[in-house]
Amino acid sequence: MILRIEPDGHVPPYEQIRSQIATMAASGVLLEGTRLPAIRQLASDLGLAGGTVARAYRELEQAGIITTRGRHGTFVEKVAATGDNGELDAAAQLFAIRALQLGVKPSRAFDSVRRALDAVTQT
């Protein structure tokens, strides 16, 4: 599992972890039953405090996306449903997070999406 954390970004690191894992689960990149790294291991790999990863995992568990089975580990629980907008929503969420990281105002981000959609639909 590859996560990218921008420590100096506008989005807190725990939210970057939470949103990336949620997006990977929603889009099917992480399949149901996939074991996630232990909190300490992921924190060490990302150079973050354990509490940061723990908070992300806690919020993912509250959302029903992952489940923790004690010493057996943490696993992906929820996967993308076919026929829904999970993948689109996941892409939109990644775009929104990146726009925040860049310090872009929502109105400018919406304009950017409109231009991109217009360019694609006119071909």
C-alpha cells in the first residue's frame, strides 16, 4: 500500500491517510479482507507519530471501512459496490484534498473541473 503524505500541506496528515485509504477501498484498489499495516509500522514508514495513524484508523473504523481484529490486525471491510458512484466520489475526494493542499479556493476548483469536463466532452 502506497500512501503519500505532505507534512507541510493544508490537510492534516491523519486526514491524508484516512482519505487515501478510504479512496483505495472505494475504488477497489484495496480489496475486502486486505490486511493493513500495523499502526506502529505505518507510522514508522511515513515518519509520523503513532497517534496520527491511530486517529486515521479510528475514523476509518467508525465509518465501517476497516475493522480491527485485535492482535490479528486491521483489515479492509468495505469495498466498492458495482453500479454506484464510488469511484467517481473517490476521485472527487482526491481532487478536493489536492485543491486544499494547493490552497485553491472552492470556486476556482469548481471552475477547473468545469473547464476539464468541457474540454473532454467537446472532443
